Amino acid sequence: MIYSWTPRQFKNFVKGAKFRTVDEYEHAAVSAMFIAKASNSRKRLKLKDIYDADKIRKKIENPEVKKNDVVSFERYKKAKEAMRNYSPGMT
């Protein structure tokens, strides 16, 4: 099956495998941090003290959209006007 792949497909496959390894190491590092936090804590920890998955799920489902953000294009207009008069000089 691999022999039927193009060189680009094979290169992307190898790159994906490397990224998977990086993700596994990152997951192991996070696990180690959680274990260290739990073992060095003076109080009894709950899962929400370390990672609140419900809160993250709610943020993903209902993202907060800022409706009052006003975008000003004044600086863009000034820069565009200044570039009209610009001519690169070769010295």
C-alpha cells in the first residue's frame, strides 16, 4: 500500500507520525504535572481543581462573541494614502 503513495503522501504520513509522537509526549508531560500537583497538595483535590472539562466544553459550545467591538479603518486609510505618494528610490 505504501508503494502506491506519492512522495508527498509518504512525506505527510511521516510528518503526521512525528506530530503524533509529539502529542503523546505532551500528554505525558501534562499527566506528570497533574500527578505532581496532586501529590504535593495539602488539601484533597478534585478533578475540577486541576482541569475543569465541563467549563471548557461549555466555552466550545457557546463561544463568547463580543458584539460591541468597533473596527476603525482610519489608520488603514491614512497608510493607503501615504503609499500612493511613495516611490521607491534607488540610490
